[in-house]
Amino acid sequence: LHRVDRRQRQMCIRDRDNTKYSAALEYNLGLLEHAGGSLDLAKDHFERALSLYEEIGDERDARTCRMSLGVIEEMKGESEAALELFREAYTEARTSLGLHHPDTATALTTVAGAQSSLGQLRVARENFETALGVFEETFGREHHTVGSTLINVGKVEFDLGHYEQALKHHERALEVYEALLPQGHPRTATAVDNIAAAHARLGSHEKAREGHAQALEMRVRHLDPSSPLLAVTRANLGLALANLGRHEESQEEFDAAWSILRVATTNADRASVLLLRAKARKLAGVRPLDDVRRAIAGFEEGRALAQLAEAKFELAQLLFVDDPGQANEAAQESVVLFLSMGADIPAKAVKAWLRTHAVAD
């Protein structure tokens, strides 16, 4: 009987190992398909891997599968489905590892990222800040994970209209990256570019120009010339130049950005550049209605709520001279979008504009 029990245990172990190997194979095939851009095939492999890991009770690897599936859903524009997967992964991590484990905090950042994409900015900020506290406690204040989480908090603060707070978080991230990474590293460039964007919103346009130019120099050295990120950086620099009255230089940057987008682009990148170009053209005395409308269409397709709300307000300002009623409607839509995200500060600015641009009965 003892020999039979031992043989059964060995068979169970062998079966479990075979299942684990099969799950790992499916997961790695999913990674390959993901890297190749075949999202549906990647999703199929990750789902099979998840089923196999659940079959043998491997909670850690099942959690990894859920997070990978969430990334695929995000890339497909299915933010609600992604959020549900990320929540499941976070719940499992919290149950098995506890609230203060870095893996739990990592899972929480994926939840926060999906919430941010859905416009749930306040709860996203709260979750990012919770994760940040765990990372700082675990790794110390100078760690690349701390830096990336500071960037995430800064982005949410920016979308909420809290530009000074966004600036502080991005400046802290820059300090972390400069202490850890080689000079000019792409992560450092991201922090520099975000700092410049915050300066622009705070009215420090020369600081914005310097920062965007510095970020562009870093990215040119490290990125492929066809990278859409270069196009967006050039567009940010173009708007900073326009704010300084340097319109010919601004146009050169936008021309360079658009030449990149002809080769490699996504709707989100194209819409972002169109909105930035519209703002720059308006400063040069042009009425860029087409740019703004095309940007709105891109943001609606990509569900970029913060940028969509901003673009709606730009449209309202451009329309007011010829069509006050339509302008009022666009501004009201902007207010609704901002308030739905908890972005009270930009909503307040649009409401103030509506009060001074009331449509006569």
C-alpha cells in the first residue's frame, strides 16, 4: 500500500509538472504573439495559460496571466474588461501576500492605470499613491519603480488640473532617474517632457520650451526616427515656441512631427498632435477648426477623456464668433466630461468662460 501511495503521489507530481510546463509554454507563446502585434492570438494563449495555472492552483502565475490579459484588453480599447482582470489580480495578491507586499502594490498600479484610462481620476490617484507608499517603504525613495509611480501620479494630477502638484511629482521622478540611470535615458526624457508640460500650463513658456527641447534631444539619441513619441515631443515644443511668438520655428516642429506620423502612428498620437497644432495656429492668428474637429474624432475613438474635454473647449472658443449656440453646446459637453472625471479645476475654467460668453435668448 505504501508503494502504491508513493506511485500515485509521483504520478500526481508528474501530471502537475506537465500541466505547469504546458501553461508556461502557452504563456510564452502569448508573449511572442503580443510582441508581434497579434493581440487576439496572444489573448488566446494567455487564457489557456490562465486556465492551466488555475487547474493546478498556481496563484502567482495565474495572477501574472490575468495582468497580461488586462494589458491585451487595454491595447484593444477594452478598458472595462482590463480593469476587471486587474482587480482580480490585485484581490488575489492582497489575499495571498498582504496589503504591503510590492507585488500587491504592482497589481494595484495596473488597477489605477485602467481607472485613469476610464476617467476615474480621483480613485486612480488614491491607488497610485497607496502603491507609491508601499514601494518607498520596500525599496527606498530612490528606485526605478518609485520613479515610474511618481510619473503616474503626476499624470493623473495633470489631468485633474493640479499642475503644481503634477510638477512636484515629475520633478521628484526626475531626481530618482538622474540618480539611477545613465545620462539622457528615455525615462529621464519622459520626466523632463512632463515637467515642461506642467510649466506650460503654469504659464512658464520659456521653461516649457527648454524642457521640451531637452527631452527631444534625449529622445532623438535613443529612439527610432519613426517613433510617434518623437512626433508628440516635437509638437509640444512647437506649441511652446508658438506661445513665445516664434511661429516660423513652431511650424517647422509641427511639419517634422507630421512627417513622422505619416510613417508610424496611432489615432491617439495623431489626435494629440492635431490638438497641439490647433493651439499653436490659433496663437498665430489662424482659425484651425479642421484640426480641432479631427482631434475630437480621434479622442472619441480612443476614449481619451481628458484630452477630449480639452478639445471640446477649444472647439467652443473657435466657434463662438460664427455660431454661439454650437459653441455653448461644445463648452457644456466639455464641462460634463471634466466633471465626470472629477477634474473640477478645468471644469471651473470652462464654466467661467460660459458665463462671459452667454448665448442671448
